Amino acid sequence: MSAACADTGFAATWFRRRAERELLLACLGCMALGFVLILGAEVTQGRQLGALDLLPLALYGLALAGVHLLLVVAGFRGDQVLTATVAFLSGFGLLAQYRMGDFHNDPGALTLGLVPAGFFVMTACALAFADGRYRVLARGLWFWAGLSLVLVAALLVTGQRFRGAVYALGFTTPTEVLKVTIPLALAAYLERQGPALARWHPRLPLPPWRALWLLLTLFAVLIGLLALQRDLGMMLILGLAFLVVLVSGTGRSGYLVWGLLAGTGLGALMLTFFEHGQRRIEAWLDPFQDPTDEGWQILQGLSGMYAGGLWGEGFGIGSPEYTPIAAADFIYSVIGEELGFLGCVVLVLFFLILLSREIALAGPGRCAFGRLLAAGLTTVLAVQTLLNIGGATKSIPLTGTTLPFISHGGASLLTAFAAVGLLLAISDGAPARPAKPSRATRGRAVGGPPADLKPRKVRGKAVPREAAAPSEA
Amino acid sequence: MTAIDPLHLFGSLVGSAAWPALRLVLHLAFFIAACVVLWRAWAWLRLTELRPAVGADGWLSWPLLVLTAAFLAVLGYQASWQLTGLFRPQFVAFMQSHDRREFNPAHRILRGRILDRHGRILAQSRELEGRVWRVYPFGPAFAHTVGYSDPRFGAIGAEAAANAQLNGATPQTLASWGELGRQLLTKTKQPRGQDLTLTLDSELQLLALQRLGERLGTVVLLRPKDGAVLVLANSPAFDPNRLGPELFRGPSPGTPLLNRATQGLYPPGSVFKVVMAAQAIEAGFSGTLNCPAEGFTTSRRYPPIRDHDYYSAQKAGRAWSGFGNLDLTTAFAESSNVFFAQLGVRYGRDAFARTGERFAFDRQVRLYPGTDRYGNLSTGRLPRLAPTDLYGLAQASIGQGRVLASPMHLATIAAAVANGGLAMRPRLLVQEPAASLGQYMTVQTAARLAGMMRKVVTQGTGRGINDAGLAIAGKTGTAESLRGAPHSWFIGFAPAGDPMLAVVVLVEHGGFGSSVAAPIARDLLVKALELRVGP
């Protein structure tokens, strides 16, 4: 239907998405520089380069081009900075993983294709659910909830323990999928039950138990299963996402107070029962107590960062192999070692840009499901990033979470891409049909700020906000 | 293929001499590129609004502010490790011993030197074959004070107490802050620590060690006015240049790790009579006590406490009639056990406990900044006597029984007598201000006691060292030990009229204090005053 509009032809979209094009090209240039640095470091260490060594960069470039072209051809109206930020972060991650030797021994199709596959998942999600179609997902409430519980339970039954956590076959972590399915389920539930959950006790600060019990029970089961897996990071991520979606869905900040109280109590309870957690807290508070055992990993990571200093030793020159499991949980300290404090600041700024965009998506002006889904996905990304970076810098105890887009791990990467795909779809907004008349004015905007976004105020005036979510689905 | 292979070209470029410079350029270019992406993303972020339009404060909402604050907090904490990790002594020590990254600047820190008061080097760092070694030119002579800093065994002594300063982490002047900044910015970082000056005098220390020779013992020389320690000589000691695990493996002959002066607890014997005399003067004692040859005991069941003269007369086969009635000054000069045992019993155990408290017994005194227990001074140990244990009190009053004291603490007692009763905390770092340890006695008591101690040397047990042209005041001690010959003690100060130095000498199982410890003290005092060790 949008193809019918005059300004949604290929040429117009090509022009409209010039911000994305410019940013993606800049990303590619930046990553190429980093790639040359790493290859140079490897050559000095005596490695013979082959044509295959250029493949990761080439695939990355192709994937960026593919994403951009697909979005342009489809006349996608959604956000452009979001794609570019994700492109930068995942390119950075690609460099870091290449540097950690991920591609050296057996550059199989799986490893090579992971980032391009992520981009494909993102584009597919964005296009499939664009134009307001993402609201279909709200119908699958019980599917998302059931899928999440089944995944956790199945992993608990069939998985094998390693380093305190539970893994499925081939060291994959299927529970990563929960980082998308749980926000989906929560948003769908809150969209339906939001008004009922907002009716608190008239005088006492008590939530409506009758409307809440089902949600609470399901979530308690989920958290309990995760506790059995000792996946503290996932518990924190999903718990906070739960609270944020609950609060933004009902407008009742009392849920946050109750939730944080319950979370603190649960945390204290878990610490008394799990020796594992106590040791982590101790290693966090005073790693010098037992520097060669419990404190070893964090202190090695910090040593690397100290060695890196302000500018870093240079990509590919550091010795991150001295930090155990550097490629997954401690990739941040590898970046700190090789690109220095400034490299870390740049990385954090990119995460902040990504998050600012996602937070704006969760703001007003969208249908309830879109807002809540954006809020949930944003919380997941923010908490996950903070847990990883905070853990690697000893700001908080280690929780064993990955750094989105950067850390080693296929499931984590693909999930993060899928989440961004959904957010892109949400950013595309509601179906354009009601606004058609006003679109004729768009031609004026050429040469000014990007046309896809500028006339929004006109639309906002023409169409009342809540009407942006018509019951078309 | 006739065309030039770009990969081959790249390989030869990397191999060329230009590569290090090129690598830096690429490194910088990578940063610039990342910043360009950041800047453009920021620009587009503000130019493009999300559809449908959100409010004007859409991208600057409070959740974003909270997140930004959280990330800033993490980055700030990260900087406290990554950029200013030098300020975390434990962290630097960890890296120096456990980090195998060769480019880690912690490995190349040229720790500051440790100097004696004349600027002679007691410890310094040398770079050899890309590694930095700690060298102690005097070997074991200063081992207990200077300590050691070793990747395998950590650090003790001044090396541990001033670790941050020696690593260059306590910038005090503007210039040293600038140096820290330079080290942060440049890649040629070789942090250079700051020097540390000790109050020790290496010449006197070596003399003390030479006079002790092979005997086990300790010599402490300090300035009464400010507590500066000039000599802290222990024998035996270990060589910090050659540390090995066997040194730390259980008790070894002579216990070379033990800092005898500050951590060794010995029966003080007659030297303790200084404390009891001060108690008697403050209590207003005058008159005489009868000191018969058959000694003094509190009960028939216990053997009597007798004077040394009785035993030497017995050994020579002579008869000795006892001192008879003695006043305090004479009893002190003659070091009469019978007199002081009676004195202690006369004033009772409560007065004894109060005196011990006033003289800072049963305390741990910090010698260096920081909380290294190894660097503490254990003052001594007084027994908790039962009310009925009068014999124990009599024994304690002559510095035997269960009374223990460390040599350094006895030095502070001698110094307090020389300093109008005010004891100064012994200090080893020149940069530390002088601090008081406590007023052990009144000024009048100190003056009277000083005269009594002078008399010990002119007429009493210390007559043997009265030949020098130096007026020494002091007290000898011959403390019975459980095994072997008695410990030989001397504590004192000089010149008696205007005290500048206080001294303590202990020779384990050395025999008579007057003949073994006192001459060492005399030689040291003469030499020290020759060298004019003023403040």
C-alpha cells in the first residue's frame, strides 16, 4: 500500500535513507582500518595471509550493502541510526572475535556466516513486521510464554553443567532466545491486562492480586527454573525487564518498589543457599584475598586494561590470552587492553546512542504493544550491557552475561539482532494509510532534513495519537 | 598471475621498518574513523526524528539519563584501575608478580631508591635485559628495616610501607603530577618512583653490626627529641638479594627473619629497674630499705631473691654481708635485686599495672605508615598478677619472671628519661612528622632518674665504660634466661647533661651487661657524637 505513494519509489527511498548509507559506509571504512591493524599484527607474529583472511571483512561489507539495499527496495520508513549503530557494534565485535582467533583454525561457514546471518535476521524481522504488522505478535502471547518456559525446562533436563552454568548440545545457550520471547510475552500480556493491573487498592499501596496472580506465578516459575540453572545474569535481565514493562504498562511505579524489594529479598535468599554466589561476591569485594584463584580472572582482565592505558597497545598487539574466557565474558577488557580507555569510551557511547534511540521508541506516540515491547527489549539490552561491562571492570560482581553484538556466542548475537529487527519494525510506525493526504506535502522537504521523519509533526497533528493504532490487525 | 599480489605487498610492508610508525598512524586513524561515525550518528540522531513524532524531550528522557549516569559511573570506576591503577598498591603488586604481559608498565616501574639519612643507597632498582631487579647494596645489614620487594614473596618493611610512593603513585608536587600525565599519554612509559629517605645512619649501623659480630643480638640508637631511629641493627639477618623459599619455611637456626629490635620479646632484667625507680620516685619514696645478704622472699616456700654480689662472692668463696640499708639512688647504682623486689611488693600490683600502662607496655606501635603487622613495634608484655601472687610481683619488679620487653621499647624508655619524661614514637621515615608515644613520667622524675643513671656509670655497675671523654648515663642488665647464659643488656643516653642520643644494646646469652653490652653502647655513642648526628 505504501508503494502507492509518490515518495516511496526507489529513488525517493534511496534519497531518504542517505543517512543510513553514509553511516554504514563510514562503519565499513572504520572496520577496514581495524582489520588492517589486526592483519598487520598477525603478519608480524609470523602468520601467512591468504585470500581467505579477507573473507570476514568482505562478508561484513556485503551484509551491510545487503541490509541497506533490501531496506531501500522495500521502501522501509523506519529508523536509520539504529541500523548504523548496530552495524558499528557488530563490526567491532567481528574485529574483536577475529582478533581472538575465532576464524583462524577452522574458518567454517558457521563462524564466518554468523554476523551476516545476524544482519539477515534483523532485516527479515524489520521488514516482516514493518508497517504496523508487528502487532500480530501480540496474539501469540501464550506461545511466547510457553516457548520460554519449555526452553528453560528442557535445557535444565537435557543440558550439561560447565563452569557453573548449564549448556545445551554444542555449548549453545538456547535460553538466550528468552531475551526476545519474554519481552514479547510481557508486552502482549500488559497490553491486554494493563488497565486491570493499574487498579490498585484505593487506600493501601497494594497491587490488584486478582489480576496479577497468573502473571506472577508464571514469572516465579521462570525465575525459579533460571535459579536452578544458576543463571543469575538472565534472572536480573528478565526481572528488570518484567518490572519496567509492568510499570510502563500500568503507569504504577509502586510495582517498581515492590519488585525491587522482592528482588533484594530473593537475592539475599539465593546468596545464603548458593555458595557459588557467595564466592563471587567475595571475589568481587576483595579479589586480592585469593588473587591466584577466585580473583584471577578479574585481576587479569584489569591488568590487561592497565597495560592498555589511555590509547591501548593497538588492535592485535595485546595479550588477551592471559585472561580466561576473554572472548565471551571479558571481551570488554580485551578492548580496554588493545584500544585503551578511549576505545572503551567510544564503545560505550555507541551503546548509549543505540539505547537513546530505543528509549525514544518506547516513548509515547505508538500503540501500547509497540511501546511495551520496545521498553522490554531496551531494558534487556541496557541491563545486559551494564552487567557485562560492570562485571569486567569490577564495578559489580560477575554475572556471566555476554556483551551484546561484541561477545563470542551465536545465540546471543542472533537474539540481539532479532531484537533490533523488532525495534526497527516498531520504528516504522503504524500503517501509513490514514496519513496519505498529508503526504503530498512531502516533496517540499527534499533537501531539508530527511523526509521520512520530518513531516511527522504534521501527521501527529492530523491524526490523534491513539488513532495511530487502528484495529486493522 | 602477473599482477602484484596485494597480500604479498602488505606482507612486505609489515616487514619493513616503516611498519611501527604506520601502525601508530593506523591506530590513530581507526580512532578518528570511529569518532567520525560517532559524530555523524549523533548528527543524524538529531536531524531525524522517529515516527510518529515524539515529544521534544524524546531522546533526552529520564531513563536515558539514568542509563548514562550508570555507564559514566562504570567508566569512572574503570578509569580508577586502567588509568590510575598505580594508586592501588595491591593491584600493582599483583601485576608485578602475576601479569605476563611484557608491555605492562608495572613490570618496568623503576621503583624509587631507599636512602639513609646521608643519601647512601640502601635499595635501588636496576634494569637488566629488559627486566627490572631490586638491588640491596648492603645485603643483610638493613634487611629488617628496608625489607624487600620481590615478585614471588611480596614486600615487607619500608618497601611495603611506602610501596605507593616507591612506585611513583603519590604525586606531591605539580611536576610529579605532570610526570604521571606524561606516562599516561605516551607509549614510552617507564614510570619512575620516588625516593624514600630513612632516618638510619648507615655508618653507625655497620659499626653496630661489626661490634655485634657473630653474636645474636640487637642494637638500637635513636634521637630522644624526635624519635628518629639512627641504628636498628639485628643479628642475624637475611639477605634480601637472595630470597628463597627455605627462608620462610618454619623456624630456622637464629631466626634471621625476626626483627629482634621491634618484635623480639626478652626478659629485661635489671634494666627494668628504671621503670620501678620511676614508680618509686613518683610515689614519693624516700629513706632506705634493708637489703640483707640472705635476700628477700614473700614466703618460705619460694627461694629468696638475692643480689648478684652474693653469687659472685659465693663463687669466689668469700663471705658477703649484704648491702644493709640502701637508699634508692645507691640501690639503683648497685642494681640491688633485694631492694627493688621489696619496693615492688611494697607498692602492690595495682601500682605495678598502672606503671606498666603508663610506660606503654602491652601495645602495638606503628613504625611505618600503613597497617603492616610485620612493621609494628611490640612494646612488651607484663603479667596479670593474682592479688595473692606477691612472689610473682617481686620477680616482675626486677624484670624477671613473666615480664617481657622488646629492645626498641626499652630504647624509648631510656629516651624518655633523656627527654623530660616524654617518649617519642620511634620513626624510620624522614618524611613522617615526629609524634609522641606518651609521657612516661614527670619532668622532675625524669631529671632525678637521669642523675641516677649517670651515677650508674660513674660509680655503679657501669663503671667499666666511664673512661671515655663522654658523659654517658645508663643502666646495665643481666637477665636470666631459661636456656644458657643470661642476656646482656645496656640502655642509656649521652651526653648526660644534654642528651642527644639514646641507645639500647642486647646480646643474647652474652653474660654480664656491664662487660658485654655496655662497651658496644659506649663505642657507638662515641662514634655517633663524633659524627655530630644532630637533628
